[in-house]
Amino acid sequence: MDEPKETGTDPGHGGAPPPPFRTAVDALCGARLRPQIEVEPAPAPKRLAPYAYALEAAVVDGEQDVADGRLVLLYDPAGHDAWQGAFRLVTLVRAELEPEMAADPLLPDVCWSWLTGALTARGLTYGEPSGTVTRASSHYFGGLSERPAASQIEIRASWTPREGLGGAPDTAAHLAAWCDLLAQVAGLPPASPGDASVVTLPQRRGPQSR
């Protein structure tokens, strides 16, 4: 992974970031991930919390991305009532799907279980999870009528990682779990035999140009 870029911070919080946030960011930057997933720093939001750090990721098949996402680490030293903690992880994950897969009535529940299952499989403790699973279909007409119908799944979620020694959560493990979610949405095989028990849906659409 590349060296961390400047974090998004509230202008009123000058100087070096607090040690717990710095530790959490360093863990993200040092995480070892699946080779099919390319991760790089991204501009962080500046108004969601006093301190923030963001990553973007893509699941790559050949020269094409088959799924992508964004993970944002937020930190408020004073704590946040809605988070029930000082840290919060916020994510967006997207992938193209076969139309018949998008029509599966179990799709939203299964996609949400992929997220919670990935966190549980890594032995992570977390709280206050919330989010949405959205599926959308596009049909083309007129000059675009030769294009096949396209469907997309989008998962937006956030959760509070429980803090460990030194006041920082194990963000490297949370990042690994998030990458497990990305891999499942992209239709990659489990990274290890122990992951095979996770609920699956029919194979997603093949590589798409973006």
C-alpha cells in the first residue's frame, strides 16, 4: 500500500493527530491483503469527524475492476453518542450483477450477512452497525438499445470498532474483513477453507468496463 496521504481533519484541531488515531491509521497502511484487491489512500471527508482517513479499493480481474469500494475511518477524541465510541468505520461497496441475481428476494439480507459475517469470521467485536443494501437496474432504449440490461448492488454501512490496548481498534483486521466483503461481492472464491460456510448467491456478472 502507498504511504498515507494527509488525513482529513477539522481546521480547529491543529498539530499532530492524537496517538490512538495515528496508531489506527498506521495499522491500516501496514495491512497485508489479498493480491486481487488493490487499495490506495483517498481524500478524506473533513466534516464528519475531527479526524478522518480514507481508502479506496478495487477488485481487479485482468485489467478490469469487477467491484470497488471506499472505507473511511473517523475519530472523535471526545466520543460520539451515536457511535457509542470514539472511532467509526463507514463504507460504500459496489458491484455489477446479473439481472436474475439482482431479482433474488434474498439479495439484501445475504449482502448484509456478508458484512457482519466477515467481521465475525475475523473474531472482531463491534457495535452500533447500520446501513442499507440497494439494488438498481438499467435498461437501454433508442440509440443505446443494443446494450444489455445492467444491474448493480450497493452496500452502504457503518459500525463502531471496539478499541483495544492504547485506545485504538484493530483497524488492520477490520480492513481485512472489509476486503473479504469486497471479494464476496465480486464473486471471488473464499480466501481460506474456513470462509466457505458463508451464504452465497449465484455467480455475479463477469468483468465489466468502468
